[in-house]
Amino acid sequence: AMYLIAGTDAGGEDLGEGYNGELADFITVLLIDNTTKKYEFYQVDRNTMVDMAIRDDSGDYTDFALQQICLAHCYGVSDEERNENLCNSTSDVLGGIELEGYYVLSMKDIGAVNNAIGGVTVDIDTDMTKLDPAFVKGASVHLTDDQAEKFLRARMNVGGCTNAERMSRQTQYMQKAYNL
């Protein structure tokens, strides 16, 4: 079984007419082997280009455009429609493999998730002291809720400012949270 887990961030409302939702800055697929009861995560880069359905002037999804997958969550008149658009675009990236469901939350809720699981201890692999004085390269930090949000969301002004670096931190957090 495969499920989409995504985190959205503000931004879609500033992109112009036709955009209603938020950008999907965190996109991962949870793969569950029902036989062995093992699971793992497969992350999709928010910058992955995908041919996605776009509404025409009458409101029907008849047009297509090659865009970053993070924009898939911006199209739709309801949260459900935006979530399904992101799910469909992610499925397309995976060669059409059907996803059985999705869970989408705001990246602003990272602290609450971190709190619910009792925090996670991560290793800081690059100097991130601009974000938090505890984020010294080589340190091991048990993240507070505020630190978890900084650690998982930061991209600009951290390291090389790349999404790949942020994805690496997100992967580390998930692996440590789930003891993978």
C-alpha cells in the first residue's frame, strides 16, 4: 500500500489568478508492505516537473502544463480537490502507481507533530546557527517544537540554500522518529 504525506506552506495565494491553495513543500510517499509489516518513505522533490491538469475558463480540468509538482496543491476550489491534484501528480511521477490515500498538513503544524511524538534527536550536519544557536555543525540536538519547525522548513540562508539539503534533514527526522 502507498500513501501520500504532504506538508503545505503559504505561497499559492500570491501566485495569481487560478491558484487557491498552498505550495506543497514536503511531498513523501509512505510505502507499506502488508505482508512483512515493514514500511519506508520515498521523498519527491518539490521541484520535480510534472504535466498537471489546469482548469480552463469554464472550471473544467482540460488544460495541461508542465510545472513544479509543489504547485499541484494550488489548483482546486476545495482542500479535497487540491489534495487529490497533488496525489494524482505524485502518482504520475511514480509512473501511474495508484496511491491509496493521503494526509496533508500545514508545515506550521510541525511543532504539534513533534510534540505529539515527544521530540526527535537529530544530528546537525551543517552550520545552522543563523536559525538557532543550538544548531552547531556536529551537534546532536533533541528538537523542541520550535526547533523542529526550523530544522524541517528552513531552506534559505542555510547551507547551500537548496531543497535537497532540506529534504536530507526531513529524511533524517523521519528516520529517527520512526527508528528506521
